[in-house]
Amino acid sequence: MRFSRIQKTEMIFKFLHVVLLASLKYFVTLPYALLIGLEYHQAMIAVLIGGIGGFLFFYYLSRRFNKLLDLMKPGLKKMMPFWLKSQIKNILFKLRGQNYNRVFSKKSRMIARIKSTYGYWGIIIATPFILSIPLGAFLTSRYYAHKRHTVTFMILSIVSWTAFFSGIALIFPKVFF
């Protein structure tokens, strides 16, 4: 089948669009790629490239960010004048009051529940499906960067979810096609 130059350019832009979307929100990308007109194999490749590439990008970016933050924290505390530290403490004490309880959002509760209940494997499994790729990459780099095969297991999780979604798409083709 021969494509014109405009059709090839359009397919390239669709492919890149799906790659970028998969690097951010993985769960919705395969059905979206099929809806916008990518062929099944193109959609699979774009979703895999986007998911794995997005995870690697955000994982190593957040590792650098976490290291920079950890390095800067003591220095910022030392550089801050005493009067400013005491003013900030007074303001926070007045705002919080004696019976200060932290307010958690639904998302932060979900993250805390996943981390405490399921831990490492919960984050690895839930990242492509429930959490977003950037959030899962940040959590794994923040809390589990010391684990030996974190990146490998996350890539396997992304590939496994792609296989699962593609299996669903093949079993129920009327839903996606």
C-alpha cells in the first residue's frame, strides 16, 4: 500500500503523539492510539516506546532532583537567618494550631496506602495501570532507588501491562476497533 507524503507525515505525528501520551498516562494510550487510526502494530510499538522511555526519563530526572534536594536542604537551613526561621515557625504554629492534623488528598492517601500495604511490588505493578508513569518513576526513585533491579522490574511491568491490554484488544475487538 502506497502512502502520499502527507499521509506519512500525518502517521509520524500520530505516532509521536501516542509516544508522548504513553510517557505520561499509560493506561489510556492503547485504545486512544487505535481510535486515532494507528495500525495495531504501530500502536503497540508507540505505547511500549512511550511507556519505557517515559519511565526512564522521569526516573533518572527525579533521581537527580532528589539528590539535589537532599544536598540543598541543610545548606538552605544554614543560610536562612535566625529571625526568618523563628518567623516561619511562629506563622506555621499559628496556622496549624495546637491540634494540627495534616490534610491528605485522595491521591496522597492512595499513594500512602499502596506504599504501606503493597510496598515495592505495589508501586511496580500499579504504576502503568493506576498511577501515572511520572508519579511511579518519582516514587520508585525516591523510596526504592537502592533496590537492585528496580528499573528492570518496572520495564517488565510496562511490557506486561501492554501484553494484557493488547490481549484484551484482541479478545474484544469491537471495543477498540
